[in-house]
Amino acid sequence: SLTVLQALEDGLKRADADPSVKAVMICGENGKFSAGADIRGFSSPKKSGIGLAPIVSLIERSEKPVVAAIEGVALGGGLEVALGCHYRIAHVKARMGLPEVTIGLLPGAEGTQRLPRLIGVPAALDIITTGRHIPATEALKLGLVDEVVEENTVEAAIRLANKV
């Protein structure tokens, strides 16, 4: 939503400007990282505001380490946010993917560029073209996430942020 995008932008800019902040951790709420955009919003009139792609680029350009704490799902734009982060930790039950292709939409926030750079073209093409949900253990093997945990993902992400 526009509210979430604005909060991400504001939070990242504040963190980058604050010398006391050493790293940033991005997480979702209620056990879900992000299921992406609500497609019902695509038919509503265009509202002014920032888009997802500039936010993901802002995350990627941060001079401070940004860690994604993925719980539940990171789908569509949610996975694209995670791809912009410097590090990704996922709960063992988390799933990731770009399912928008199953309804004829292409990922719109540069996930089709970041994913192949991260995991290689063959694996990325499979994820991009099928829309399948990747379990966390497979994501770790592919190099999509840096660590899989069975514990509290937020605490593990904070530990990683402190370490890097």
C-alpha cells in the first residue's frame, strides 16, 4: 500500500541520516513479511506517491546494512523488497516467489533483474516464469536467503545486523 511504501521510505531515510543507526532490519507484521500488492488496487485511479521500484532501489543503495527478516511469505513485491536488502534471513516455514505471472503480470520492481544476479539465470527463470512458491530451505540452497532459522526471525535478523 501507499502507506507501507511511504513508511519504508521515511524509515530508510531517517536511518541513513542518523549516525547512531548502524544497520536496518525490515520485517512484516503478524507473521508475514509481505504478500505483495493488492491487485484490486490496479483498477483504481492512479494515486500520486512513490512506487515500489524506487523504494527497493533506496534499500539497495543504503550505506548501512539492511537485513530482511522473512516470516510467512515474501511474494511478488514483498520478495522484491527482500531482494533489495543486503541480507535475508527466513523462517524455516517461509515461502518466497513471484506469483503475479500466474495472472499475466510481470514483476514490476526490478525483481526480474535482481533475482538472476543473486541466484543465477536458470534458477531465476524458473521462479520468474512459473510463479511457484519456494520454501525457505530451497531458497537457502539457491542463495536467495543467507540463513534459515526455526527461532524468532526478527531476533536472528538483529543478530546478523549487529554482526555485519
